[in-house]
Amino acid sequence: MSKEEKKKRSTVSWVLEFAGQKKPNYILSVIFAFGKVVCGILPYVYMADIVKRLLDLHETGRKPSMSDFTKDMLMMGLFWVLCRVLHSISTTLSHAATFEVLANIRRRLTVKLSRIPLGSVLEQSSGTYKNIICERVDSIETTLAHIVPEVVSNAFVPIALIVYMMTINVKLTLISLVCVPVGIFFFSLMMIGSKESYENTLVKTKRLNDTAVEYINGIEVIKAFGKSKTSYDKFVIAAKEGADCFIDWMRRCNLWQNIALLLMPYFLLGLLPFGARAYMNGTVTGSDLLMLIILSLGLVSPFMTIASYWDGIAKMGTIIGEATEILEREELIRPDTLKEKPKGTDILLKDVHFGYKDTEILHGISLEIKQGTVNALVGPSGSGKSTVAKLIASFWDVGSGSITLGGVDIKNIPLTEYNKYIAYVSQDNYLFDETVMDNIRMGDPGASDEDVINAAKACGCHEFIMGLEKGYDTVVGGAGGHLSGGERQRISIARAMLKNAPIVILDEATAYTDPENEALVQSSVARLVQGKTLLVIAHRLSTIASADRITVINDGKAEASGTQEELLESCELYRQMWNAHISVKEDV
């Protein structure tokens, strides 16, 4: 299905796509809601019939008795009770289906985020994704639970009632419906610019969320540098902008909405004066006029129900658009099955170009990483070192050129299979709000406690772990907030080592280790990666001086490659970087 066709899909079809096994619930809820509306209208029909017969009896001069109307009154009561019962069943079914839809939307969004390139994910903040997946999706629950059964049923039943009224008097029926197009006209005025205004409120809400997340996550730095007032003022401004935008949107909508809601239910507005005139002219009987008046009152509830969801449907359309934008992003192109197994773990980058949106970052990089060797990427900040590492880890697809593993293009290797080859530790490590033991074990879910402890010892973090309140059973907090940067880093390294992948990528993984622990971590890494392929991105050149191959990345190009000694002789940039590094160490 093309994007154009997807955009044309109705809200109902979009909802049913996520209903899964609960789709029959929506169908049944519509049936029960249809019955509810019918049962809600039938008492008006019986009431009109009672009034008509009363008038007929009056004209014949016969005195009415209760027996003439007992059956009708009992049926009226029965249908009122049935109306409430069917409404309860309908909403129960639709809510069960709706919660399934919301769960499936969230499930699909989170799965999608794991399949699209990391660069696409990073285009928006974590606060934005959290807002869409949690708050925005949750906000459509009420509308979603009622839109399918209520709107569908209330749209069709009034048609039958209008047809019945036309059998009594076509002209007066049409006159009674004049208020409907008038109400729709004012609703249309309300909707002019409403979508853009609501989208603007969402933008302001996202900005508020981002500011709040930034304020909370950076509270330590904010207080340390005395920026509490500045950061708080930034948050207050974002909150005020959001409130002002929402108030402006509501102010613009409320006038037309209130006029529409005022006029739309008044079917008697035209019926009473024109009906009275027709009665006096003898073109309609008194009993027929009273029937039309009573039946027109039965139209109020269905039309008001539809009108009450008008604004909600517009909001839901915007939120669906946000979710659809994520769900329609291009994924990393990978096959489902492995057709050719890599022969070894040699990695070859050939004329690789890559960029973010319209800006190219890497310009034709060619690089060879031999199996079982220690390799390092060095260069100035922003030169593209981490980008190369992330491309090798398959966080993105190359723009052009190729990356092969064991002679096989990584685009031809399923992601689940390729991930088994790579253990990746970045400079921005992340720990889950679980125990230390569980965080390390994520590297190998089948590892025993002893294996986890051995990995921790080898990476030099066993001692500090045992010093925690509950040792390996200590919960590290969200994003590892209860630990220092260096402690989080060492646990991340232990997790990567436990994975026992043949290729290990350390993206400035020792950036937060202090001098005392750096030597310990380096020796631990050396022991744990024996026989494996290691790629290190480092800013401390002393840590990679013994690497088998060092590649200098500068301005998105591989400027030079060789051993430490070779680069000191042949590469001016590396020589400058090394001298600067040595001078800093001497100053310290």
C-alpha cells in the first residue's frame, strides 16, 4: 500500500488494523450500539403512538382507559431498560478492543524503533517518543472506545427514523432538519485551522516534555553551576507557551462549537411554526403533527452523540498521524534468513559514503579490519570516528559503498544474526533500572551468576560492586543513576565482554574511567578479547599505542593507517595529536 493510499484510510480502518483478535469485539459493539440506539428511539415512537391514539379517541368521543395504553407503556419501559443494558455491553466490548488497540500501537511503535536506523530515531528527543507512545496514545482511549460503536450506530439509526417521519409528512420532516446543516456549517467554521492549531499545541507540549526531561536529567549539572533559575525559567516559559497556545486554540473553537451545539438539537425550531401553520391550513392533522414533534425529539440524542465526538475525532486524527509517521519510516533493509554465512570475522569497508539528511559526514572511507587484531580509530572531535563504528555495528545503512563481514555484505545478513557477531560499548552507555547482576547478564541471558561475577572481576568492577549496599543485587536506578559515570562504564564493558561476541567495539568506552581504573580496565579488556577482533575509538592515545592498526579519521576521510611507529613517522596529524597527548600527561 502506497503512502498516498495509507493517508486516505479512514480512522476506523486504521483502528481495526491494530485490533488484532479483538476485531470481532468492535463489530459486536457496533451491533449492540445499533440496538441501543434503536431501543432509545422506540420509546419516542410508542409515545407518539399513544398521543395519536389519545387524540383519535378524543375525536370519536370515546373515553380512554389504561388498558388501551398498558402494553405501550410496558414496551416503553422495556426498551429503556434494554437501551441501558445494550449500552453497557457495547462499551464493555469496545473498551476491551480499545485497550488491545492501544497495546498493539505501543508494541508496534517500540518494535519499529528497534528496526529503523539509529539516525532516524535520534532526529527526535526521548521525551518526544515517550510523549507519543505513552501520553498521546493514552489520550485517544476515550474517543477510540466510543467512536466505532457510537458514531457508526448513531449515524445510521436516525436515517431510519427520518424515513419513518417522511411517511407522515415529507415537507415538515425536511423543515425539522434545517438545523442540522446549519449546525454542521458552524462546526465547519470551528474546524477551519483547528488541525493546525491542535498540531501547534502538540509541538508546544513536546517542547515542554523535552525541557522537563532536560531539567530533571541535568539537575546535578544545573545545581553545580548555579543555573537553577535559568533552567527553571526555561521550563516555566515552555509551560506558559504551551498553556497560551492551548487557551488560544480553545478560544477559537469554543464560539463556533457552542453555536453549533446550541442550534443542532433544535429540530423544533422550524417544525413548530411551520407545523402550526400547516395544522391551521388543514394540511396536517393534529395527531400527525404531535407524532412528528415527539419523533423529532428522538433525533436529538443520536445527533448530539455524533457532535460530541467531532472535536475528538479531529484530535485523534492528528495523533494517528504522529504514530503513522514513525511506523512508515524506512527500516534497515535486511533479509529474514541467512543465505551465506560469513567466512571468519574480517571487516572490510569499501568506499563508504554516509550522511545525515542532506549533509554527508563520511567521504569514501575504505578500511580493513583483520580477524583477531586490535584496531583503533583516532582523530579530531567530529571527524566521523563514532559514525564509522556505528556503521560497522549496523546502526545505519551506508549511503553508498559497502561493508562486508567475512566476505558477505552486512546488508545480506539478518540483524538478529549479525548482532551475535558484535558487542558494542559506547561513550553514552545505558543501564536499565534492574540489579547489577541483571544488567551484566543482558550480555548473555543464559550466563550463570558465576559467569557474571567472573566478567565483573576481569573488568575490574567486582570490588566496587561488592561495596554497594546489596552487592550484585543492588538496583542501579533509571539509566544507572545510582552509580557514577565510571562505574556505569565498567559494568557496560563487563556486559559486552560477557556476550562473548567475536567482534568487540569500544566507542570511547574508557572515557569515564579514572587513571587508577584505566590500566585495570585496559588489561582486563586485553585478556577478555584474546582471539577476537577489537575496534577501539579512543581519545587517550596512550590506551591504543600497542594496537595492530591505527586509522586516522579526519574530516570524514581515512587520512592514514598503520602502527603507532609508522604513523609517528608518516602522519603529521597523528604526530600532533600524540605530542599534545604526551604534553598533557606531563603537565598532570
